[in-house]
Amino acid sequence: MTIERCQVVVEERIQHAQRLETLGSVAAGVAHDLANVLAVIASCANTLEEEVADPELRAEATQIVDSVRHATQFVRSLVAYAKRSPAAPVPVELNAVIAGMMPLLRRMAGSAVTVELTSTTLPTLIVADPSDLEQIVVNLVINARDAMPRGGPVSIATWTAQQGDRDEVILSVADRGVGIDERVRDRIWDPRFTTKSPDQGSGLGLAIVRSLAIRADARVAVASVVGAGTTFELAFPAAHP
């Protein structure tokens, strides 16, 4: 690599760091304001949950409470991504985390998209920050939903495998959407790059997924065929009791 190229690379990294610093400052301000709004929503939903007699309405209130909790965690994850805040890893069953999220994931996906879970019956114990895991799954499902504008299935699966001398727990999220062109596949993890229109989001979802996966020492792989769909796989090191 020439001296000129080294200088360009260094300048690009400095600019990227500056953008992340700016993003962190903005995210922190948004997080503060949004947290106040979410707190009001959660308080009202908690009141409804306790006082409403109708079981269906009570279930709706419970769902609001859960959604507010996940929204709060998402904002925290965005701040963590921008500021590289330390994770809080603990032993956690991946199957249990995903199973608990299914009602929320199905609501987020919308009526035209079906979200199904196929879980291994073997232990899926890993060491990770639970909120990081939830954000990984949420962002992958949202990405799958957006890849299928006419609807379709999103398949979430877990299984165990072995890579060399490392036991692994695999998480897979697959869709049958538009797929990812090979020409841009290497850029999908870049927070500055997105193929989405402005009304579909910022394109930060996959960048957050990769960042949080790295924090959990997970390998990330993507397989995609244009017009046929995309599959994301995360391989976490298995934890043994």
C-alpha cells in the first residue's frame, strides 16, 4: 500500500469516527427525549393492564407494555452502537429469548408477513447481553419484512453445530424477498449505505446487527439470491454449564 493510499485510509477512518461521535451525541439526545415519551406510554398501558376487565383488551395493553420495553432497548442499543458502550453479557438461552419475542415480532412484521420459529430441542446456552440479542433478532426480522414488500414468510431457526474445536449455537433468519445483489453485498454492513428509501428507515439495522454480533463473539454470514431471498446466520460460541 502506497503512502498516499495509507493517508486516504486514515482520513476515511477519522471521518467515520467523527460521524459515529456525532451519531452518538444525537442518539443520546433522542434517547433522553424518547425515554420520557415511552415512560408516559408505559404508565398508561400499565394502568389499562391492571384495570381493564376484558381479557382481549388486557392482552393488548400487555403488548403495548412489551413493545415499549423493546423500543427502549432499541434506543439504548443505538446509543451503544454509536458510543461503543460496554455490553453486559450473561448466560442466556437463545431459544427462550426468541420464543418470548414472537408476539412482538409478528406484530412488527404486519399482516402480510408470517414469522415462524423452528427451534432445536438441544440446549442453546450462550453468553451475551440479552438486549443485544433482542436487537439482533428485531433488526433481522425488520430487514426481512422490508425485503418482501408484497409479504411472505420469515423463517427463524436455531440449531447447534461444531466449527473446529468450538461448539456453536446457530441463529438463522431467512426471507423470500428481493435478495441482495452481489455488487453491494459487501456494503450492507456499512452504516452509511442503504438500499432502502427514506420512508423505510436509516439502513442502520444491519450495521447494528454486525456490531452487536461481534460483541458476542459471533460469526456472521449471509447467503442471498436476487429474486429468491436472503438468509442471515449468526454462529455464537456455545456456553456449557
